[in-house]
Amino acid sequence: MNWETAKNWLIGLFLILDVLLLWQLSSSRQLNNGYVESKSDLLANTKTLLAEHGLTLATDVPSKQPELSSFQANVATPSMKTLQQAVLPQAKHVQFANDIGQTQTDVGQIVMSPAGGWQVTFVPPKPLTAQRSPLSYVYHGSEYEEDAVTSSPQQETFLQSYKGYPIFDARVVTSQTKRALNTYTQSELTSIVPTGSPKPVISALDALDSLANAVDKTDETENNRILRVDIGFARKVPLYQTGVSDNYWFPVWRVVTSNESYYVNAFTGEVEIAP
């Protein structure tokens, strides 16, 4: 046997083996660096984290991550005369009590709230039909859309919309029967001005992870099913400011459970109980 030739062959084989091993290691690192968990894996991880904190996901999770900006706005304060002419236009006998924020008429009344907003009562109640929904009797009703998850046949909720997204704390809440609208309360925003440029929000799954880490329902048997997750806006009042003009509305993920709702800041993940 020619040992010199055999030695050369062995050296060549080892070199080839080293090259193959280096290539395999490099490919593995590239795969690991570029690996992204699938949506199903991410959803499973979130469900596990929620379950560890006593929460159950009972709804679909939105996959969209729009680019949104916060905004500054004013709470609407229309005059009582403006409201009366808009929602009780057929009134013949009208009495304004400006000192207490109340309008009394022969067909209903309007009571202003010191915190902003108002309540309208119809006498007699207004008829509801397939062609006339509660919003047809509401001041600027076309700016609102139904919030199906928080509505019931006796109390419908409608949310003001801004750029196609709901403002969760600018709402109309009705008191009604199947065929008649008795009263409603309303709040509205005006002079909406964006603050800053739009930027991507965190995902709904990230928002649910933040909720799970902030809320624990392991000792509760009720109010632990998540029924809805949606994106919109909610007011945030800076701690060092108190004026209405200093209020800002931020994009939030709203997480609705059986008896409670949470706002998860769509930029920071901060969790608050919705008022």
C-alpha cells in the first residue's frame, strides 16, 4: 500500500468534511436569524399566556396594524337652542333654563351635563322602524356607528368615528324598547387635530400579551372571557394638566370582557380599565 497516497486522500476527505460542516452551520445560523414565528404559533402562545392569568380568548384577533397618530380635540358644547332646533324641531312651547343647563318643551327635554354631553328625553317616545334607527333622532347622528358588542335591544351604543376608527369615549347610549326611543345620552368631539405623524401600532396579539401581564383573573370564575378586540381611540389626560383643551386621544386596543373593558395603549402597551 502506498501510505503517502492514502494520507493525501484522507487529508482531502477531512477538508471536504470541514467545508460541509461549515456550510451546514452557516445555513443553520441564517435560518435562525431569519426565523419568524407563524401567526398560528403566536396566537397559541398568547392563548397560553392568557390562560395562565385566568383569561379565555373567545373571539377572533385582528391581524391589521394600521399607522395612526394621536389627536387633540374639544368636547362639543353646542348651545341649548342649537340642540333644541336639531333634536326637538317640532316643539311649540320651549323654555330655556340656562342657569341649570336645561331645555323643557312640549315634546321632550334636554339636560346638559357639567362634564360635557347631554341627555335627550322624548315625550312621547320616538318610533323606531327599519327605516328610522335611533341615530336618525341624534344630533349629528351620521358621525356615529353602532358598537355591536356593547349594545342590547334595550340599550344601544353608538361610537363617534374618526378616519374610519371608533372613538370609544365619544358615544351615544340609548334607552329604548323594540319600537320606540325613550331617551339617549350623547357626547361628541369637535376640532380634532392630529398630533404628530402616523406610526405603526403594536399588534393585537402584543396588546393581549400586555393585558395578560397586567391583569390576573385566576381567582375569578366570571368576567374572564375576552369577547372583542378592536382598535380605536380613547382619551388620555396628562397627570400635570387638567383643562379640557389639554386632553389627548391615543390609539388603543380595546379588549372587552363580559362585564369590563380595557384600553391597551397601541404605542406603549400600557393597560387601563376603560371608564
